[in-house]
Amino acid sequence: MRIVKSALAVFLCFVVYLLRGQQGVPFYSAIAAVLCMQPAVSNSFKVAWNRTVGTVIGAGAGMLVLLFERAFIPRNLPLLQYGLVSLVIIPLIYVTLLAKKPTASYITCVVFMSITVSHGADVNPQLFVWNRMLDTLIGIAVAVLVNLLVKPPWQGARVQKSRDALHKLLRQAVDDAMEGANADSAVARKELKQLRSGIELYRQETKYLRRQEAEIDRLSERLPLYEELLHELEDLALLDRQPRSDSLQPVYDYHLGRLSALYEEIREETDDTGVSET
């Protein structure tokens, strides 16, 4: 759907361009729309805000540099012009860092250079600056609205899929540990990290989509339980690397007992929610 919605957003940018009487450059709207179309609605808002901040800063700086060039730099000294443009890149990036928007540095510089390098000789550069900023903001708005209104992605399904995959990995790792085999917890830990990421996106999207699932809310409360189970698997793996001795056997048995109890607790909660482990 992200692919389809990207195409739809680009088309709508051209429609807006036509409705505006073909003012501006729709290319910039289309580019902004494609970049802001994200697999999660919350990410679209985040990218949109960064691009908006970068566009405003870059366009403002571009206008100031154009006015300065026209007032003080002769047209027959292009090297001086390019030196000024290059020098201004430094404070532009620094400003985005001060604003705690480092991801906006790229678009800030792109907007600034598209104004100062490509359109410095325009008869009315102020008009281009305004249209350049407006074109980008139109593309941003179109992308966000399309992603929000046209079959918005829902992270709840992704979270459930990741949860089921984690349970499958944990079941295999626990079975291996109980049989005395070396239980590999690395893949399960990676899946747990993806589950955390999915839950975080889910929480962000509930702000925009007004959708909520009680099971996922309960699942987020069980994350420490998964973490503790993985710690037990890792402790057992460390013990497996040690030479077996009578003094270590009680420690080994303790961790096996903790592992079994934690896994049974997870299984019971899974059965209560009626969600398949397979």
C-alpha cells in the first residue's frame, strides 16, 4: 500500500499544481510526497515535520543570500558567489543541530542550494523562493493526508506477528535448554528488539488513528518477562561453557527451574488471550 499511496500522492500533487493555475514547480511537491510517505503514520508525521523545518530554514537562508549577492557581489565573480554559498552551509547545519533537528540538515541544505545555485539569476527570485517553499509544503501535506486517510497502516498486526515469532523462538530455545543442548538466544533477542520497536510505533499511531487493542497493551506489560527469560537462557549458556562439576549443579538446576517457571507463565498468559503461538 505504501507503493500505491506514493503514486496517488504524486498524482494529487500534480492535480494541486493544475488547480493553482500551474504556478510553482510540481517536481518539488512530488519529491516531498514520496519522501514523506512512510510505512507508519507516526513516521510520516515525523518526516513531515523535519522536512517542514528544513524547508523553512533553507528557504529563509536562501532568500537572504540572494539579496546579499544582488547587493554586494558582481555577477562576473561566480567564484565569490559559490564561496559564499559553501560558507553558509556551515551555520545552516549548525542551526538544525541547535534546534535538535539533525535529520533536517539534509533538506535544509538541499532547499538552500536549489534556491541560491539554480535560481540566483531569476528576474524575481523572491517569487521562486515562495513557490519553492509552498511546493514542498504541499507535497508534505498531501503525503500525510493520503497516508492517514487511505488504508492507514496499523502496527497492531505487525506486533502480533512479531510476538508469535518470538514465542516460537523461545519455545525452541527452552526445549533445547531442558534437553541439555546449547540454547541460542541471540535470534530471540533480536526478535524481542523488533517487538519493542513495533509496540513503540503502535503507541505512537494510537495518537493519530484512534485505534487501540487491549491485547497489545497487555503485551507491552509482559516485555520484562520476556527479558527475564532471555537472561536465564544466557546464564545457562554461560554455565554450559564451564566444566560440569557437582558444585555448579545446584546453580544449573536453579536456572533451569527459573526458566521453566517463566516460560509456563508466558504460555498461560498466551492461552488466556487466545492468541496462537504457531
